[in-house]
Amino acid sequence: MSIFLTLNATAQPRTSPEVCYQRCTTVPLDEPDSYTEGFTAKLKKIQAMKKDETDPEKLKKLDEAEKNEIEKLRNTIERSCSKFCHF
């Protein structure tokens, strides 16, 4: 078993922290599997509310809420990647 792990580890080239961070933070936001369930639920709720809303002011607030949720996700990903890629 340890031989397999050693061979597997040596088969993967090491990358610099910068390359690791770039790969890690490049999350396709159009793939639902790439986010947490909580984020997906919040985003779907906001989007459903936007579909039913006609008031421009409320739509503007919902757009802002959607942008804030996406920004929170990006910040979480960036923090996680900074920890993961720091070596």
C-alpha cells in the first residue's frame, strides 16, 4: 500500500503556490455541484423571488442580495484555497 501511495505522489508534479491557488479558485459558477447546498438554496430562493417581483426597487435589492451571496462564496473559496495552497 505504501508503495502505491509513494508512486502516486511522485507521479503528480508539484506546482507553485501561485499555480495551485489559481487552479483552486477557478470554480465554474455555472456548475451546481461546485457549491455548497446552503449557497445553492439561498441563490435559488433569491432567483425565485426575482421571477415573481415587478417592483424595480425590490428587484434592485434582490440583484444586490444575489451578488452578495456570490461574493461570499468567492471569499470562502479564496480563504480555503489560500490555506490549501500555502506550502
